[in-house]
Amino acid sequence: MSARAIRILGIDPGLRRTGWGVIESDGNRLIFVGCGSIEADDALPLAQRLAEIHVGLTRVLGEFQPAEAAVEQTFVNRDGAATLKLGQARGIAMLAPAQFGLSVAEYAPNQVKKTVVGAGHADKNQIRVMLGILLPKAAPQSADAADALAIAITHAHHRQSVSLRIAAR
């Protein structure tokens, strides 16, 4: 790893499973570091599930020490209550890295797909195939972990323009 390599945490928020993926970006080179998912018990009240997500993300942040984080934006669907609950999980996914002093970028699902696969309406299988090419050592055990790696890759590709936008504010 060179001195200019940056460690990035990608987070795919969810109430049942929150995926996380850590990569290093060194120029055009992407290096797989780790991935997994945080399982929240469906039987618990919402507040407890959110607490489990926070504890899990805090553990990941402490273990992997990323320099930057990226989170997928909430996809708004017809079920307003479900969208609102997912938004709460997303809030935790943004809060945990912010508590570690990290900047947190946000990417729309279509932007993640377009960056990783080249098409904004790619399916999960196409994302997995591209992950195998971009991060050959990665073997995500869940779709959530794979999505989190895709979010981290998206941030690696777009982080310069995100930094410029934040600095301009």
C-alpha cells in the first residue's frame, strides 16, 4: 500500500441486514480489505434493532479504521412506512462513521450500478460478476455485503468530485 492509498467503508443500510465493505483505493488500483453484514433480530423493537446496527458498525469502524465512508441513498418505494424505517437505519449508517470523524458520501442506487457495471439498471448478479473482476479476493457471503463493496467502489471512483463539492460549500 502506498502513502496515497485511502481506506473506504461502504455501507448498504437495512433493518434486517446492514452490509459493509472495506476497500483501499490506491490510484486506479482497488484492494479488497473485508466485508460482511450486521444482522438485526427481527423480533426486537425498532429502537433495539437500530442499536444493534450502531454497535455493529462501531465495531467495524474500530477494527478497519477507514478514512472515508459512503452510504447508499434510500430507495423510495410505495410503502411509506417501510421507507421511513429504512431511512432510520440509513441515519444510523451515517451517524456511526460521523462519530469517528469521517466524511460520509451518499450515492443513489442507480449511480452505484452505473459505476460498477456500466448500466444504471443492472441486476444483483451483474454486480457480483463485476465485483469478481474488480476485487478478485472478495467473496461476499450476502447480497448486502456485495452491495456495500459496490458502494465503496463507487466512492473510490467519485471521491475526488465529492471532495470538491464539499469544499465549495
